[in-house]
Amino acid sequence: MGPFVVTEPEMAFYPQVGNGDVPLIIDALVAGTQVDDLLYRDPVTGERYRRLDDIPFFAKQQRKLLGKNQHIDPIRLFHYIAEGGYDSWAQSLTDYTPEGIIAEIRKSGLRGRGGAGFPTADKWEMARRQEGGQKYVVCNADEGDPGAYMDRSILEGNPHSVIEGMAIGGLAIGATEGFVFVRHEYPLAI
């Protein structure tokens, strides 16, 4: 549906926005109205929706990471911090042992974003138990599925969440270095 625009505070959702649509949306926003012809229309029922949260596809979703993309300038560290960024990492450093971090992750039910949805706590616990010297945290942001842009969206819109997650994972497993694997076709993500 992109490119799309969501206006605030109305949360009007305009999909497939073209260059000529932008002035209309801005004028309507300034006037406190909406551009009815550009609002999202359900492709099956034809019903027009005024608010993003009223669209059935979005109504039951809770956007945790991607939801912050609309409020963070990805190259401004202070934007991420203002949204509570790095609080969890600081808490991990001061309030938890590595085993405690893994226990919290287990309670949260966090799973990998890949197709298998492997439990993150299991992965971290296995990595923690491994003998040896240097351990690494690797963020696999290579999107092998055609048309999938989940990793790209996070890296481009909220990269500090990836760094914070890797830092917490590193504490949990005993890693001191990390790598992000990302396609060269994603220059903004890089």
C-alpha cells in the first residue's frame, strides 16, 4: 500500500500516495479535514475508513518496534532515547544476571522473526552454555523472502532497537562483539 501517509493526531491513513496527493493532504491537515477520495478503502466491501485503527487489518495489531518508526528520526540517537530507548539495556546491565535476562525473555514469549518463530530464550540459553572463547551476536537482516521488508523497515526506521536488542543478547550469552548482516541493496539500512 506504499508509499502511505498517516496524519497525526487524526491517524488518517492514505495509501498509495503520489506526489500530487501530498499538497492535498497537507491542506486538509491544516484545515482540520481529510481528503475523502484518498483515504483507505476496503477492497472487498468498498467501505472508506477515516482512521488507521478502524481498518480491520490494523485494529487488533499492537505495533511494538515498527510503531516507533513514526516518532523517531533513525539517525538521531536522542529521539530513540526520548522514546525510552536503551532503558532495557541499562536495566539489563544493572538489575539482571545473564540467566535473569534469559528468564525475562522466556517470560515475554519473544520469538525469532523468521518463519520458524524459534523461541529467543532457547536460542540464547544454548549460546550461553557453549564453551569457548569469543562469542558473537549476529543480526541476520537478509530478507530471503521475496517482497519481505520486515528487517529493512526496522533497520531504516528504528536501528537503535536492533542495536539495543543485540547488546542485551550479548550480555545474556556472553558475547562481546556483534555483526549485522544486511543486503547491499539497502543503503539506508546500512
